[in-house]
Amino acid sequence: MKKLILTTGIILIISNVVFFIPMTFSVISSGGGGFGYGLLFLPITIVAHLYIIPGVMSLFKKHQTSIGLLLINITGLIGSVFWIWLFRSN
């Protein structure tokens, strides 16, 4: 159980650092693109950034036995994989 919570937390942190944080900076720096439709992606990335908090919490021994934290991490992981799959560049 501890390894599963730790693994999901680390994957959430890595997915945010590799995909969502650079995407947020890219959208903000471009102003959302030509017509500003890229700004519609920002609420998705902000929600993904919120999953960094339980990801970091799972690194501490105090929270490594929490079933609620595991459920939050798995929900964030499923959502992150879905959005990465949907918005990946070909």
C-alpha cells in the first residue's frame, strides 16, 4: 500500500513538471494563441496543478497509509493521463 501511494504521488508530480507546467507557461506567454482559444486550456492545467499537493503529501511517511490520499492520487493520475492523451502533440 505504501509503495502504491508513493508511486502514484511521484507520477503525479512528474506529469505536472513535464507536461502541465510547461503547457501553462506556453499558453500564458502566447496569450492563448491567435484568437485566445488556448486560454480555455488553463482551467484544466490549474486543476492538474492542484494534484501536486496530494502528490507531495504522499512523500511523507505520515500520509503513506491514507486510503483517501490514494484515491485522490489515482483520480489525479487518471485525469492526467486522459488530458495528456487528449492534448498530446502528434
